[in-house]
Amino acid sequence: MHYIKKNRLVNAFKTVFYITVLMSIVSCSKDNFEAKIPAYITIDKFTVTSNYAIHGSSSSNITDVWVYINDDLVGTYELPARFPVLKEGTYNVKFYAGIKDNGVSGLRERYLFYTAHEEQITFEKGNEIKVEPQITYISSTQTAWLEDFESPATSFTYTTGSDTTINKVNTDVFEGNASGQVYLQSYMDFFEAKSPAFSNVSSIGSPVYLELNFKTNEPILVGLKTDDDNIGIVNLNTTSTWKKIYINLTPAISQKPANTNFYVFFGIQSSASSPFQTSNPEFYLDNIKILHY
């Protein structure tokens, strides 16, 4: 009889124990899977300012925002952006500008010449915080070449055999008083202009970029050359409106020794196998600059 009562007591204890464990598991599961309510950040665009005398135009084409909370990267978002933040309380938040390297959608990079926009933000469940990032060029950014077509003469030289030159015009200007225009008559089939020589712009792969605004009715070749070699080429695609592009010169420049003379060139050429698609190729350039540290 005592044995049966003992068994009943043990079984009752086990039942209570299992129910307690099960309730604990259910409670943990509920906590783990219950949807948390985030705060939200919205960003429409970055505003860029610049010291024109040092860094030239403030024109930009910022496509993404890189977000760091307490210096931890939490995400990269295409602009305009609205994204959740699963945090509560006050945090230091930094917003960095992102670009399309060489104008390629699949090559998204943080642009290292722009400063970060930094704020202390208090996050609360369900709140929406609108951020309007204000940035400029980092003070240590140097300009190896700047051509804005505002001076009486341009800084280009021309390859032997080039059929035409860059003309300063005020009829189609991105900003300021003038832009550079290249126009090929129907009997012309070749144009090439190059920048002044520049050197000592890279140290152990530090970034070097070419920025410019352009519009064109024919693809343009933009390249980098040395005194004896062409070492990099990007195609600027046709566009009927002004566009901004950031061209990454770093990989090509890093392949060459220090003190190498580099030149940026712009070219267009027709051939029997690849004739011009338009009878009169025409393109415009403005705010050309080479930036480095």
C-alpha cells in the first residue's frame, strides 16, 4: 500500500514537473517569435556642399546610404530609403554616401571622399525618423586636375590625327557659364583629347577617382594612359540628359610604379565595322576632376 502511494506521489511530481517545463518552453517560444515593433528611418537624398576653389563642383550622384549604428554597419539601402531599426534608446548613427562605381549598378561602393553625416538618434517603437544628410568632401581630399570650362582656355591637349577639338559653349551647360562640347562633322571619324600629366596620386592602393558630368548621343571612351600605354577604359553610354559619374582609377594606377605620369583621355572613333549610329556625334563635358588623398 505504501509502495502504491509512493508511486502515485512520484507520478504526480513528474506531471507537475513536465507541465512546468512545458509552460516554460511555451513562454520562451512566445518571447522568441513575438514580432518586435521597430522604429523607422527615412532618407530621400544627400545634400553635398564643397569648397569650389579646392574641390570644384558639389554636383553628385549618390545612389545609396550606408548606415552605421555605434560604428557597426547595419545595412546599405538604395535611395530614397525607408528601413526598420530594431533598437530602443539613444545611439550614435552615421550615414555614408554610396555610389555606383564606373556607373555600374552591380558595383556599389561607399564613396571615401565624402564625409559622414552623424546624428544622435533616439529610437522608440513605431516612431519614424526623417534624416536629411548634409555632407562635404573630406578635408584631406586633394585635386590632381580640375577642368570646369570657366577659365579662358582649357587644359586639354590633342592626339595627332584628332579631327576636332573641345569647344567652350554656353548653349548647353550643366552649371556655371560654360561646358565643353565636341561635335564631329559627317566627314570626321576620330577625336581624342587628354588631360595634363599627373603623378604621385596613389599610395598602396589609396583611392583615386575621376568625377565628371556628361551627356552624349554616342558612346564615349574614357581612359587612363601613361606615356607609353593605355591602362584602363570605361564607356560612357548615350544620354539625352546630363549625368554624373564616378570612375574608379585606383586599380589601374596601383599597377604602376611611383612617379609614373598618368593622363585621362576622352575619345570617340568610327570604323567600317562600327560606324557612328548618328550622322553627327556630339557630347558635352563639365566639372571634370581627379581626386585622391
